[in-house]
Amino acid sequence: MVPEQSQIMGFFIEEARDHLNTIERGLLDLQGTLDDPELLNAVFRAAHSIKGGAAMLGLDAIQTVAHRLEDCFKVLKDAPVTADRQLESLFLQIFDSLQELLDRLQSPAGLNPEESERVV
């Protein structure tokens, strides 16, 4: 990877980590997030931003997982529900997958297609 590409990837990872923090805070109090349109929009935008950055860099697995998370929050914006343990668990699994993909991307070995597919 040329230095410019490495720097761009570093910016993406740093920004994605910030967005993951926003998503995590929203998921840790999922019902509170669902009850607060502003917070729900912040979590939706965070997933959207990760998806867009990953798409621009050709990180298909990260784009796919972020897109799924974004789609879920879009549905919840349009048709609110009451959060239960099952819904919380599903969201946390998606979050964990996204976090694992970013961890692998940042690792010395990088994000390889086989591991990406397994995580997705």
C-alpha cells in the first residue's frame, strides 16, 4: 500500500472507531435510543458513515455489515418497536461483527477475503 493509501486507510479506521463508539452507546441503552429520535438518527448516521467510507475504499465486508445495521435502524426509525433481549442481542452481534472486521483491518495481517466472509 502506498503511503497516501495507508494514510487514507488510517483516517477511515480512526473515523470508523468514533462511529462505532456512537453505535455502541446507542445499543447499550437500546430502548432509550429507540425512544429518542435524535439519538436514533445519530446511530443511523454513524452506520451510514461507516458504510460510505468502506464503500469508497472497497472494503466490501465492512460495507455489507454497516449497510445491514443502517437498514435495521432505518426500519426502527419508520416503525418503532419495544426493545427486548432478543433484539438487543441481534444488534450486539452485528456490532461485534463490525468491530471484528475493523480490528482485522487494523491488524498487521490485514483483512483477508476468507476471514471477512466468515465474519459476515
